[in-house]
Amino acid sequence: MSDDKIIQAFSKKNWNEIKTADSWKIFKIMSEFVEGFEKLARIGPCVSIFGSARTEPGTRYFKLAEEIAFQLTQLGYGVITGGGPGIMEAGNLGAKRGKGSSVGINIDLPFEQEPNLFIDSDKLITFDHFFVRKVMFMKYAQGFIVLPGGFGTLDELFESLTLIQTEKIGKFPIVLVGKAYWDGLVTWIKETMLQGEKNISPEDMELFAVVDSAEEAVKIIDQFYSKYLLSPNF
């Protein structure tokens, strides 16, 4: 058999194995959805807090995230985070301090993502797939508080903006905390996406707010729901 035929046979065999593995993977994905739906359907009204896993305790944004979470619990909201360190840990710490629901939707990563110690023991879920995890954030949060973060934080922010813009989910408040951090991005969205290229509509700028304090962030969430009974987002 020629080298080309050997390569073709080997590639075909591997491709068939890959397709079989992909088919069985569906069941793992389904199990993650089932576990997430069953656990999170019972948590009640919650607000998600996003931000960097690398933010150190004691820093400005860590303290802000903790205080926002604490104030939210005093108004009857629980807090959902990505379950890891940094801003996520601060959010769970504030929720625990306020004696509110402290939920952790963790992701299994080879680095920097061990569950923090302030998640309620019955409200920790660890996922293998980012896309399943994001579905849980979108489905079970009544609002998003977004503090400074990296690619993952931006991914979660723009996922929520896209789903609201396209009316795939109902509108809920999105609050960016830290004007100095978000100013460059917001300016680019306004001047380039909106005014320059006209890739979004003027009303899309109203899908989020930018604030600097815990009080402002919590006020936006609470005013949005002041005319509604608190209820899960489904």
C-alpha cells in the first residue's frame, strides 16, 4: 500500500472515531444542562457579578464587588458568580456576609479556577463547558454587575447584550462598574460602532449603564424591579 493510501485509511479511521466520540459527548452536555436547571431553578431572584479572577483581596474593585453583593442581599437578592477567585470570590463573600444566597457556577480549568470558600454548599455547580455555563447565567440572573475583567468577562458582557438586543431573552439591567476602566470601551462603541460604522442603533447604548459606586449599581438593579415582583428569569 502506498504512503498516500495509508494516510487516507488512517485519517478515515480517526475521523470515524472522532464522530463517534462527538455523538457520545451529547450525553455529557445534556447531564450538565439537567443538573444546572434542577439546582438553579430553586435559588430565587439573583444578580450575577462578573469580573476578573486575578483581582486581589483588599483592592478597590474587590471591595466594591463585596459591597455590591452585600447590599444586594439586603434588598432580597441572591448573588451568582463564576465561583472562582478574585471578583467572583468578593461577590460570594459579600453575599455570605449579608446572609443571602451565594451561588457559584464554576468552570473546570487547568489553572486559576478553584471554587472559593464563600459559596453555599448546596449552590455550587462545576461545568466542563463554557457554553452550558453561560446559559445558566443568562437564564437565572435578574441582572448583571460587571466589574473590570479580561476576555471571559467581556465574553459574558457581550453575550448578554447580544441576547437582549436580539430579543432572545427579556431585558434586564446590565451595570458596568468602574468608569475609568470601561471608558475606552464605551467610547469606542459609541464613536466607532454607532456613529462611525452604524453597526448598532442609538437605543442599544441604553442597554447598559456605567457607574462608580456600589450604591449606584444596586440602585439601578432595584429601581428596574421596583414595579415587578421579584421572580426568577424564566
